Amino acid sequence: MKNVYNFAPGPAMLPRPVMKKAQEEFLDWNGTGMSVMEVSHRSKEFIALAEESEADLRDVLGIPSNYKVLFMQGGATSQFAMVPMNLLQGGKSADYIHTGSWSVKAYKEAQRHGKVRVAATSKEQNYMTIPERSTWQLDKDAAYVYYCSNETIGGVEFQSIPDVGAVPLVADMTSHALSRPIDVSKFGIIIAGSQKNIGPAGLVLVIIREDLIGTESAHLPSLLDYAHMAANESMSNTPPTFSWYIAALVFKWIKAEGGLKAMEQNAIKRSGKLYAAIDASGFYQNPVDKRYRSRMNVTFTLKDANLDGKFLQEAKAAGLEALKGHRSVGGMRASIYNAMPMEGVDALITLMQEFERKHG
């Protein structure tokens, strides 16, 4: 089997022990004689998996008892609509913090469903930093404040939870969920698509404080209503069972590896080593404000953009996949999620140094 290091931003690489476990169980899951993909979501076996996976996630994240955990479909992008559709009823407004492509997309979608405003933006800095908290123009009566805590495309990450007072804080944590300990009680809603640190694409986690759920709406489609989904334990319709199964294995892998403290230490070591290599070079550059560099998505440009294609060609030949940066920013992007071993980062640095020696 070809050995590669997958630096894709998502769907991303999964932990090897998780993949091996899934392989072992693929044709006969839990003694059923069937694949987990064939087992009914209403069966006692899958209900047990669902309950155990939620318990493991609550343990890993330290989720308080007054929060619901929903395992939903539609990816995090579906939540760009669901959040305002559920929380802006009654003519309320919401504040959005613009720090990159995903927070901007969330804002544009929210405009379709209610009154929203940009309370802070780093657009003039090309989204390569985070606006100083003192500049945020927040409405104390807003229904919520929305931000993306890690912008996958630009490689910008909040290193602390912003203080927004009593207003519920809504965070899109898709690209760095489960990479560090967090205080869930500081949030109203946390959303996280699965295809980075959680599992295959197709699943989105929603962790929501119960007082924000309210009662089921007569105007919202039931599958877009938090109250309806919570009342039905995320199984109003058939959930993405295979993605849920893999997520359950990932939660157990994280626990076995030492929990979120271990994930964070690994992330600091991986990203720190790669950023150090970039900064020590006159050939590569990372444009992000050093205070807000992402531990998950390390972006960098080459001294001569005409060499980008050659770099990607040599990377692929060396077994380093999916390093091309997003089309909106160019350059390179190394996504180094929880499953990326240090050996992958070392291999990338070796390639970078050799490429610089030949072309610098």
C-alpha cells in the first residue's frame, strides 16, 4: 500500500487506529453479521452506539448537563441558516465577526433569514488577523454573536474565547474542534462539521445550551428546528450512520491518546515546528499575524509563485498530498489535524528545505 501524508483541509486524514478498527468491523459490526452501514438506526445496537458516543464526547469536552448534543446532517454550512432561523425569531438581530471566508459566508446566509450586522471585520487586513476586541461594535441586546474560531482557508485562529458579555456566543469550530480543551459553558452554540477532526463528511455536531432551543416552531421545517431535532434525539430521520460510527471511534481514540490536553500539545508541537521552518527561510512566508496563526491550517507562499506547480509536483512524488492552497489565497496550505503524525510534518519540512536548496 502506498504510504502518503494527507494534508487535505477536509475531508481530511483519519487516525490510523480508527481506520484499522473500521476495516476489521466492516463486514461484521458488533457481531450482527452486517456492516454498520446496513444496520438500522432504530436498532438497539445502533441506539447503544449513539448513546455511548454522546457520553464519550461529553466526557472529552466536559459538556455541562444543560447542553444538548445533536448529531445532524448538512455539514456546518447548513448551520449558517439554522442558527439565524432558530435564534432570530421575533425580530431579533445578531452580530457577526468577519475574520475570513467562512464567517463571511455565514453572515451572507444569515442575511436571508433575519437582521444581522457586521460588528467587526479584518477585511482591510485581507483577513490575515483578528480585529482587536476593543474595536468590536456589539449590540448588548443581540440574540447572539457569531464567529468562526478557525478560518481554514486563511489559516487564522482565535487563541482564546472572546468575551461578549451576557449575549450568547455562537462558534463555528469546524476546523479545530477537539484539538484543544475549551470551556463549553462560555458558548450558546458550538457547531462543528465532521470532516476535519471528527470523522468522514456528512455529519455536523451541534452543542447547544438548552435555553436557546425553545419550543418547536410552526414555521420552520422540522429538520431545521433545533427543538424538533433535540426532542427526537437527532433521529427524526435517518442520520448519517457510518459517519456517526467513525466519529464514535474517533472519540474513543482521543480518550485513549490522553484527551484534549494531549491533542493540544501535539498540535502546538506540529504547527510550531512547521512555522519555525517557514520563518527561518527567506524562500517561504506565512502572511498571518503571528498572534493568530492557526495550529490546524498552516498557509505559506513561495518566493516565486511560478514555482508553485513544481513544488506540488515534487510534494506528490514524495507522498505529500493536497498541499495546494485555496484558490482565493493561492500558495500552499498544510492542514495538520489531530490525525497527522509528526513524521508527516518532518517529511514536509525536509521537502521544503530541499526545494529551497535547489530553487532558492
